[in-house]
Amino acid sequence: MKKEISTVKALASFAAETYGEKDYCRFFRGEKMCSKTFAEFYKDALAMCRYIRALDTKKMHIGFIGKTSYEYVACLTGMIFSGNTVVPFAPDISIEEACKLFDDADIEILFCEEEFKERAEEIKAKYSGLRQVVSLGDWHWFEEMFVKYSSSEFESLSDIETNPEDCALIIYTSGTTGDRKGVMLSSSNLLANSCYEGHVNYGEDISFSVLPMHHVFCYSSDVLRSLYDGTTICLNGELVNLFKNFLAFKPTVMRVVPLMCKSILTRIKITEKRTPGISKREAADKVVGENFKRMLAGSAFLSPALIDELAEYGIIARQGYGMSECSPRISVCDFSEKNKYSNGILTGIDEVRIQDSEIQVKGPSVMMGYYKKPEKTKEAFTEDGWLHTGDLGFIKDGHVFLVGRKKNLIILSNGENISPEEIENCFADDGVIKEVIVYAEQDKIMAEIFPDEALAKASGIEDIYGEVEAIVDRVNVNLHSDRQIHSFKLREKPFPRTTTGKIKRTEFHF
């Protein structure tokens, strides 16, 4: 550690002192690119802390709904400064789900941007525990609030001591199995996972932030880690502006989900085809800018073929591994060639072991527990205090290699344990197969497949079923007889997904 940092406020203060007038955050206000320095960010987060404490100095659970923006980041950070427990929610949360989760999280006050005010009032009318809704208006409101509460008149409101071991964030799991739980993370958890001497220092990088900020992966990596390293982050905002903003910000690195890697690669390949004589790197430059070098992937499987193909265009893609319960990093991307297909190199923050093929973790990054769910918390840990990740895998040379999810294991009558993910990953490089789920029926391996009809037509494939059948046959050749797909069916619609892009296995019907 560069410095012993025990609270998020101390981290932001450290960044302001260390990096001062360097740009911390770049973003667009309409067509204009704006920026805020590390010093300005700390000042704005302090102002938000003071604003909240001017409303009420007692500790409470604060709900927060908004889209990723500079103001969102500054406000979320300021809320943590205030010593309250913050519970961020997805901007597209339904009223029904909000009422359920607000009750579970004991939300007393909700902060939201102006466009969510009407929905927030409906939630308040249906959930009696919500005593106040605070609309944060548009960016003009924020600027006025930042200026007002930066005054020395309110300085005492942020002059508070907070306990690093208190719950700072409650992050709801994405619910791939249908059961959403509130992961309690303390400042100690967050900082252990963000303020360490990593395998790569991104201080000289320009990081492109495109993932939802209400997930701990984005907040911890793009916000907190960047404060520690002195990295400039560029906020994309609406996904529709992705490629436009690539060229405007000219980033060097970004955190992504594998689906985004595929989309970017497809865009580059189309550009290459439309511009005869252009080199592969020149094609990439036209899409992602001439400075772009690295992709850090998480959440789902990043296929070796995709890693290799991106490398041909001068882009190094690697994957890490983690979960909300670990704040979230367990391993981080290793940009060397030796273990490029692994799920990353262990951070060294926590202890990691393999027990009955399951990855288990113990250390300062591991959550406090699930909010108001003592039984679920107890189930999450072994008797000797290690967190069950539920992931199957192995460790080699300090690198993690994932095999599948323990809960998804298919157990045949002959006692054979089969990881459906191992079979599904065999299709990751076949573009015609966009999504696939493998399951068992009457002791046989089956598959449900959603094909990419647009790509098939563009490739001149008219018989999509026949093409998929040929792909399945090719995959089966390399599988043990117990694992071969007996039959499959095609879907007309994509599988339902969580906000992190994972398929909800419990919400589709065969």
C-alpha cells in the first residue's frame, strides 16, 4: 500500500493530495467534453456528504437510483463519506421489485435523479418504510449543491469519524438462481480490495468506464481503484454512444463483459472489410482509437479464440474473476502470454483454496454477510470460516481456471458429474450460435440454442437449423459420450439475463 487508508473518505483525500489537478473524470455534457480533477472530485463528494447530514445526522439506509454520470459517482461516494449505508439500485428497477428490495434493505430515504422522481413517488406510496424521496434534479442542481455545501459554513457536517468496519454498501446479487441477497460490504472490505499494490498499475492509463456503476465491480475498479492509482476515467453514459465516445476519449483500457468484446470485434471486422488495403490495427484505430490497448473482462466466459482474434488487431483481452461477496476481485487480469486463457492471477489480498473442486476464499475482502439473512450467511461459509464461491475450478501457477458452477452440475444416474458450462463454452467461438444452455432430460444431455439469424443471413446461411446441427456434431466429436448433446432445440428469443449479462437459468422454459 502507498499509504494506510481505512475509509473511502481517506482514499479520496489521499487522491486529492497526491494527484491534485490531474483529470480524474471526463464526461460529456451534451456535445461538450467536461472534466473534473481529483481535487474537485473530493470537494464535490464532501459537499454531498454535508448535504445528506444537513437533512439528517442519524445513521440510515439510503437508496440511490440513477444512471452513470459524474454526479452519480460523486454523490454515491459522498453518501459513503457520510457514514450511512448506501444501497444502489439499477435505473430500470420495476416498482414491484423496488418495494420488495426496499423492504428487505430497510430503505428510509431515497435519492434519485429527476427522471426517476415519478416512479420514486409510486414506490413511496406502496412502501410505507420510505419516509422521504429526494429528487436530485439535473446537473444544474448538482452544481449549485456542490458550490453551496463546499462553503466553510457547512464544514463541520463532514468532520466526522466513521468506523471502517461498519456496513458502507449493500449490493444486491444479480439473482441468476432467482434468489437476490443483499451483500454487506464495509469500507474495510472495499479498500482492502482496491488499495493494494497490484500486478498492473493503471496510473498512466485513460480508462473507459462503460459498465453499470451500481455494481460493485464497476464502482470498486473504475472509481476506487482509479483514486488509488491516479487513473483518469472517462464515463461513457448511454451505451448508444459507445463507439462515438471511443474516438472522443481515446482511452487505453476498459473493463467489459465478453458480449461487449464480441460487439467491438465485429465492428472492427466490418470496418476492415469496408476499407480494402487497411491493416488490422488501422481498422481497430478507426473503431476504438489509436491509443486503445487492453480489455479487462469479467462476469462470463471469454473464449480463447476471441482472445487470439482481438490480439490480431493489437488489443490484449484478458479475464479476471470475482464476486460481489469478495468486493469483488479474487483474481485480476494477467496481460502476459503464459496463462492468457486463465481467469486471471490471484490478487494476493485474500487466501484462496480449492476444496472438493470448489474455489473458497478467506480474507479482508470477504463480505460481512447477507443483510437480515443469518441462515443464508451461515450457509455461505464453511465451518472453518471460508466463503463458498460456488465456482468449480483449479489454481495453477497462481492463476485461476474456472470449470463451472457447483449449483449447475448435472448428475447422471451413473454418478457422472457434468458441468454444463464446460459444454456450453465449446460453442463460444461459433458465431451462428449466439447463446446456449445445456441441461439434462431423462438422463441425456440436451441443449437449447438461440441462433444469430442476422449473422447467418449475412454469411449466406439459409438453413440455420442445419448449420447449428453441423456445429453440434462437430462439438460432440470432441466430447466424451456421457457429455455429448443428444438433441437440441432452437429458441426464437434470447435467454433472460441479469443486469451483469448472466443468463437466468431458472427463468427459461424448455
